[in-house]
Amino acid sequence: MQDNSELCYHCGLPVEKRIERDGHNFCCQGCAGAYEMISGSGMLDYYEFRTEYAPRPEDRTSDEIWELIESTALRAGQDAGTAAYAGTDSVGRTDGILKNDTAGSSTGASGPSDADSKAEADFLIEGIHCSSCIWLNETMLRSLPGVLHASGNLATNRLRLGWNPHRISLKELAHRIEGLGYRLLPLKKSEASESQKNYARGLLKRMVVAGFFAGNIMLVSVSLYAGYFGTMDRFTRNFFHLVSFAFATPVMLYSAALFFRTAWASLKHGVLSMDLLTSAGLAVAYLYSIYAAFSEHGEVYFDSVCFVTFAVLAGRYLESRLKLRSLYLIDNLQQAETPFARLIEEDGTQRIVPSETLQPGQRILLKPGESLPCDSRLINESAEVEQSLLTGEFEPVLKHKGDLLLSGIRSIGEMELEVERSGDHSALRQIQKMASESLNDSPRSQKFAELAGRYFVAFVLLASIAAFIYHYRISGLSEAIIITVTLLIVACPCALNLAIPTAFIAGIQRSYASGILFRTGQHLETIARARRIVFDKTGTLTAGRMEIDSEHFFPESISEVDRNSLRSLARALESRSGIQHPVVRAFEQNYGSISSANWNVDAGGLKYVPGRGLHWSVSRELQERMLELLASLSASATDATDATDATGASMASATSASPGGPDAGTNFQKDSESAAFGANPGHTKGTHPIVADELSRTVIPDRSTLEEAQQGFEVSSDHKIDVYLGSFQWTSMLKDSESSAKESESRPGPFMDAQSESSLQSIAKRCSQEQKSAVVLSARFQGRLRILAVFVLEDALRPGAREMVQRLSRSFDLSILSGDSTEHVKRMAADLGIQEFLAQRTPEEKKQYLEELTSGKDLVLMVGDGINDSAALAKADAGISFAGGASLALHSSDILLLNNRLDDLLLMISIARSTRRKILENLGLAFAYNIALLPVAFAGWINPFLGAVFMSLSSITVIVNSIFAGKVRRTG
């Protein structure tokens, strides 16, 4: 690793304020302190052998959390009197957080002495990159007084730690690791991984027994084989037979017992399983060898019994370890969920409670460095979070009040939140569930292989019977039995049964390690066979980080106070919508400094119209404020018109006594322009337009008359106000519906004046040309729609989008499906080189389009954000979303990209195709083996031992081919 003086020697980040230690530069005191700790412990070799920079020391996990975890675990162990997992009624559900045996070392009834006390636990270490990281943590921990042992695993990033809690606390151990820049997380017990671990451990024990006796029996077999070419006396030969029998018997009774149990269970259900052939071959070989050994007629094949058992168990053990490693990767997702949370009571006091007990509506406190245990809304005005688990990005992200934060994010500073979804309904639990289900699911090809395997077993059993009858007639009983045993051993479909599961598990594991989660295993096959991809635009092909590029108010002459009122209204509507759309984040980011407290938008009156925007029926409590804002805007329009018509107003004053004078047309024109914003003749700034409208029907009042009427005015149900925030297209639809309604009204009213409508059309045209989006803020009352403001937003393409499309277009038909304007989508499609696109589609139309595509012969993938396209994602053969997008995507998507990178699509496709290729290769190897050796075994040209060797080689070849798939590249 090169030493760059401009980079921190410890973590590799740019050095802004230089801190020197021993001639090296550091970016902060934390990194300098980590260096001093490593140097003081005599472990400077770490910097020579590391392959990546170390993580930067961040905020520590709260001492309270570690103290509660440790005290709960130790108390549980002492109460039980044996090794125990944490879990007491007073604390709640904390099963599997720590394992300890403090009471197990007790020398008396009163409990263990301080010197004998021992706690032991598995932990997850974040920030591990290479073997040097493991060495550094192990060496540092072992040097601490009170640490009994420390053993790390690079493959799973796990640490097995034993310590004396009376000499050193768990809190101190965690802080020492955090001081190096890593992070210690309590590892919760997973039933799935524990079960698989126990299964693998059982296989290992059986395999070791079989391997031990297989190795020793080979020494005896070599002597027996040598006797064929020389002279071996009868006593020596019988002795070797008895020794072989003694070696093979434990293998049959213990190691091979697993095969007999599963074979019997499958027979009871009428299923011919692989274990039936294995069991039959072993049983016949073992029984015949006993007969040969004690009757002194024929040869023994105890070595084949041991070797076949060892080979089959070895294959299964490797498969179980492969699956266990995948389960460990899934379990690592769970460690982002802290087991405890700080609950804020109604009186303001804080209480630490299990995260499982949190309920929606409760308030919690998150301290720096802690992970969020449940989906919650931010109560603080703003806060920074790190959401690498969901997006793969470690840079802090600014969040604002009302934002929905998904479980698994980590706080940079202290923040207060309101629980929205907890337990199994949280985003993190949904991701965990999705990952677990995919591993438990079998691909379609596996089901086909299982069916073919059952027919193959039946065929082999019939072939064995035929071989026995044939060779019995021409060669006798002994030869017939040997050939039958050989045929059963050779035909054991171990390779066939391992061909698909091992390749599939290896592919799933590579996907997990790359941040790609599949809901079911079948979708891995779907990706490999698909030939068409449909893209959503916003948040998928674009970065989804919209910014407000410009803003336009109607009229443009309104005051800055009114402008801020409209901005805060738009922000309040977006914040309270509860949706996670790039537009919402744009308003929060750009108008986060503007308070929206005056617009306490009630969620009950706010409706999200998919593909259109937001519709808010203004509550009675806020109608007064809304009317005041509209009145102020109307007055601004009136004032602007007065300034424009100053000359006309002077002429009007000379002929004001004549109702039919030359000013009539001017006044009508002014009134029409003002009416677009709720203004009426005689209306003054600060007066409700409804009040002014009612009075102006008979007389043009003066200011005092209007103010008196306004003081006693009460909003009635007839004066309902609706506010809309949505697309140009939706606004145009609202305009058309208003125009149709006005045709039947006695008093017409224009949608807006010609100048404003021209301005709006100009904005829409410019947005289309520049590939920008816009949202229109409008209000309807008294049956008329008023345009209040237009906010133009810009969303750049995701990095690498053009290169990705270019690669995918080589083997996929690509199309864009969007709700944006046709011109906008057309320009983006041309920019990316995508020929087919559909624009201005509602969610229902998107769904129908996917239904049409999936009804064809090609498999269709769709990539979207899960907001306006959740129904379409569900209809695709495989729906793909980014985990950092909408929480709805967790429910509607089949595949989640955790790293929020568009080129992960290429990696996903590459893994899927590589997995499918490995499956086909494995099946080819398995069938080639059986096709080649079955006739040879039937003819009697090989003995059972050679058959066992060939059978084991075929199984091992399939497993190795699956595991060593090579480097998977991001390519279409």
C-alpha cells in the first residue's frame, strides 16, 4: 500500500487538519489514537501487511447498552447454574445475544470465584477487510488482562471471544476494538444458522469417523491386494479380514446410519431417494464382506464401505458448509438491529427497553453511533445518518423533520424519533426475511433434477436386479453380488443430486456478498434466462437525488413572505405524504431551513394519487390561513395590474361618474386577470376573496366595509378548499375538468389570464427541452382552480447509466416506462440509446403493459423504485429495486440491490448466468459419469473399490466446480 502524505496513514481519508505522529499524517485524533494504541502494543507490522486502509474510529456504542447486555447475560447464566443464553423477564426478548458459562466453572455452591469466572460469546466485527485486520484485533485482545482467548474468522467477519468479566468488562473490550477503527456488534443467535451449524457439525463427526477408519483400512487393503500377487498364508489373510471388519463396523453403525434413516423415511412416503441406492450398495457390500470373511470364500470389500461412506459424507459436509456460510451472511444483516432502545416516556424520562417491545407512536432516542432498531420518523429539525446497510454509501446523509428513516441506519449525532413500524414489519426485518426465503427455496431446475433422480434410482434398481440375474447365471453367486454392489455404488447419483444445489448456493452466496438479495431462488434462474428489461425513469435511470433548479410564482410580484409561505406549504405537503420519492427529498433538502410548522397538514385529508401527485383537502383549522394566503396573492396580482395600467387609471378618474364610460373595458380586463388568483373588484390586500366576492356581487365596498365583514366571517362547508401538488399533466386535467364544469355555470371564470397561461406553457416546454421535471402547486375553491407556483426540478442520470445501457443492449431488449411527459422521456431514451419508450403512463397502465409483455414467450425484468410502479414490479417475471428507495419496494420487489448502484444490475446478471452455466456444467459432468461407468460396471470390468473412487471423484468435481466459479465481472 502506497504511503500518500495527503492521506491519513490509518484510514486513508484526506487530511484537512494535519496531525503528526512518528512522521505520519493523520486526519483526526481518533486515527492518531488508534496508531498510538497499535504502536504501543508492538503491532506496527499491521501497517506493512494490510491490503486496505483501516476504518476511521467513529462514535462509540453507548456504555449503557454494553453494560445491560453483559449484566443480563451473566445474570441469566448465574440463575441457570449452567451455560446459558441471555433472556430474562425483566429485560424481555434478548435470546442469543451472549453465551456464557460463568456458573459452569463454579467450585462451590455460592458460585464461581472471580478467578474462575468466564464469559464466552460470538461477535461480529465491522470493518474487516483482510487477514491483517483479523490479526490486529486478535493480537490486541489477547494482550489485554482478563481475555482468555480471541479467535477471528475472515470469511464471516466473526470473533469468538472468551474473557473474565471480573477482570475486564465487555464495555472495555468493545471500546478497545472501536479505538482501532473497527466496530464490535453482539451476535444474536439465529435458529436457521444454529440448526445448519449443528447439522454440519454432525456430518463432520460422522465424516471424521469414516475418514479415520477409511485411512486405516486402506493399509490393510494394500496388504490384501499385495497378497494377490504373492503368497499370503490363510491365518494372515483371515486376520486382515477381521481387522477390516472391525474398522468397517463403526462406519456402518454410526457414520452410514444417516443414509439408512433417510432411505427408510423416503420409502415410507413412497419416494425413491438417492440414499436408497447408497444404503443398498453399502448394505450388500457389508453383508457380503462379512460372509466372505467368515466363510473364507470370496473377497471382502470393507474398504469400499468405508470409502463410499466417507466420500458421500464429505460431499454433503462441503455442501452444508457452503450453505452455512450463506446463512452467516444473512445473520450479519441482523446485527445492524440493536437489541435495545431508549424509550422516551410521556414525562420525558428515558428507559432502556428491548427493541421488540416498541410500538408505533412511541418516541425513542438514538445516540451517536447507534443503529435504528425500527422504521421511525425524525422528530428533530434535521439530523445526519449513515445508511451503508441499505445503500452501500458511507457518506453521512442529511435528513429533515418528518423523514421516514428505515431500520438499520446509523446515527451520526443524537436524534429523537417516533416509531412507525417495528418488529417483523420493519424494513430490516423484511430484508432479512427476503434473504432467508431465497436460500430455503429451490430453483425450478432442482425440482426437475429431483424428479429425474427418482426415475434414475428406479432404473438403477432394475438394472442391478438384471445384472445380478445375468451374472449369477454365467459366473455364480459371488461374482453376481460383487458386480451388483459395484453397479449400486457407481450409480449412486451423488453428483447428480449435488449438481444444482451446490451451484445454486454458491451463486446465492456470491449475490449476498455483493449486496444483491433474491426473494426466491427461482428468480436467480429467471435473471439468467430473461431477454427483456423495462426501466422506470425517476430514481432508477436517474440518481433519484432531485434538486429544485428554479421556482416560478403566480404572480411573480408576490412578496418574499408569501413566497416562503408557498415553499413551506409545498414542503409540508411532501413531508406529510409518507411516501419516499425523490421529489419529497428535493423539497426537504432545498427548503429544509424554512419552517413548515404553520402548515400542520393533517394526514387524514392528504391523499397521494399515484402517478399524479398530492391532493389535500384543507382542514377547517387551516382554511382561515389558506384564505389569507390566497387573499395576499390576489392583492399582489391587483397591485401589479394597477402599476401596469397607471395611465388607464388616470383616464378612468376623469370619467368615473359614467358607468358606461371608456374605463369599463379596462376594469373588466383587470378583474379577469385578478380573478385567476381569487381577486375581485374592489378587493384589497389582506381580505378573504370569498368575503370580497360575496360583497362585490351588489356593490364595490370600501376598505372599512370589507374589514368589518371579515371580522365576523366564518368558513362554511360550502367554501371547501383543495390544494394540489403534482405534474403538469395532472394540472392540465384539473383545468379541463374545471372548464367543463364552467360551461354549465351562469357566471364564467377563466382558468388564468393569458399572460400567466403563456408563462406556464413556456415553463413546461423549457422543462421538456432540458429534460427537467416540475411540480405545480395549485388551489381550488369556489369551483375555480388557481395556479400558485411551479417548482422545476433537475435529476441527473445515475453514474454509469450510459455504459450500462450499452452493455445490456447487446443481449437484452430495453425500454423505458415512465409517468413523465413524452418529450422528456423521449429525450432521455435518445440520450441513453434506448429505442422503445412509453411516457405519461399511470400505475395501472404500467401494470397492464407488464401483463402484456409477460404473456409473451420472453421473460421480462423490471427495474423500478417501488413508488408508482409497485404493481408493475409485481407483474414482471422479476421485479428489481434499490433497497435505499421506497419501503414499498421491499414488499413488491423480487430482487433488492443493497448497494444502490446501477452497475450492480450487470453484476447480478453475470452471477445469474455464471450460476446457470455451472449448473449445466455440473449436470453434464454427472450424466457423463453415469453414462460412461454404468455399462462398465454392468459388464463387471471394475470392482466396488474402484467404483467408490470414481463415484467420490465425480461428487468432488461437481462441488469444486461450483465453489470455484472464478471472478464474476459486471458485464451484460
